[in-house]
Amino acid sequence: MHFNKCSEATRNPNPTPDLNPNLNVSKTMQAAYFLRAFTVINSASPTSSTMQRRRSIRRAAYASMARAAGNRRAWSRAVLRRLHRGVCLSSSARRVVIRRRIRVSRPREPGQADVLRSLVPGGKAMDFCNLLEETATYIQCLSAQVRRGRKDIRWVYYPG
Amino acid sequence: MSSRRSRITEEEINELISKLHSLLPESRRRSGASRASAAKLLKETCSYIKSLHREVDDLSDRLSGLMATLDTNSAQADIIRELLRS
């Protein structure tokens, strides 16, 4: 997918508007991004299976989310690192990745803290306080990305 | 060995947790939530993140399926290509 507005979540409440101010309709921009992404994905491997395309789209979704947040958040840095390494981003796919274990002292924490750590990218290396802050922006960006995805699908049916 | 973070107060943690709580959708917020324990709120947050992940997966599924059927030679694709060129 494409860049979303999650930069709002990590910065100020007045984000910069569309990249090209001459295009006065953001829907058009969105449609353009969508078709561009579609063209790129399709031309890269026109005979790829739906499964491979799905993976590409998923990666693009998380990539655009992380790039929009930039280096400002630990979770976005973690996502970008994983993308560079070609590591599977999904928590549903089981793949063994050898990681460096970073030991962090864990004073009293609610039991769910570890579950949260496994859900937020880079969470395992964070102390509890950072984890809570990172989780907040991660949720905001994820939900913005989901909203974008729904709009993309609606656009396919109602491109007007 | 105390790190610089060891003096985070319970109050600060509670504040961060309630901020998380405010990010949950309406349906996931309990009534009288101010009294819900930190553990319950975290649990709800985890469940919400998992559902968002599932939704990204689901949307990717649907989009990739749609892409397979979308005719790139259609008129709407031509219009968008023109826009990309301008």
C-alpha cells in the first residue's frame, strides 16, 4: 500500500498535506498510489501466485507504515530492520530467526507485558515504560494503515 | 543495579496505560474502565493489536485477490496512468 497519515501520531497534529499540492484531490493521489503499487507488484512477477502477491502487499503495508513513522520510533526502526533482512514480518507464520538476546532487567510488570512485547516490533528490547509509549503510536499507525487498506478496496469497486 | 528508568512512578505507568486505553475502539472499552486493572487493560490492548494484525492480513488477502482479477487494460486504469504521467 502506500504512505499513510501515521506521521500525525508521532509528530504534530498538523501534518503536511499531499505531496503534490497541485493535485487537489487526495482520492486521486490515493488511486495513483494504488495503481502504482499494483503495477510494481504485478510487473515484478506477473505470474506470481496470489500467495506471493499477498506477501508483497503485506510487506508493502508494513513498510509504508514504518517509513511514514521514520526513525523516530523504535518499532518502526525494528520493522525497517526486519524488512532489510528479508525477515518474515508476520506473527502468524512460524519461522525460526536467530536473534541476539538482549538482557533487560524487568522489575515488577503485569503479566501481559511479555505478550505485548511479542506483538510490538522491537518490543523485546524495551523497558516497560518505553514499551507503553511505543505501543501507543504503533496502534495509531496500524489502525491508520487498516483504514487505508479498506479505502483501497473500496476504490477498486468505486473508483470515482 | 538501578538504571535511569528505575524511578518511574506507578502513576506515570498508569498514565501511559490509560492513554493506551483511550486508543482502544469503543467496543473494547469497558464501562467503569477507570477501575479496571492495568493487567486487564494490557490484555485488551494485546487483543486489539492481534485483531489489527489479522485485519492487515485479511486486507492483503483481499487486495491480492482483487489484483488478480483487475483488468489493467480497463478504462479506469488508463485514466490513472494518465494522472501518473502528468
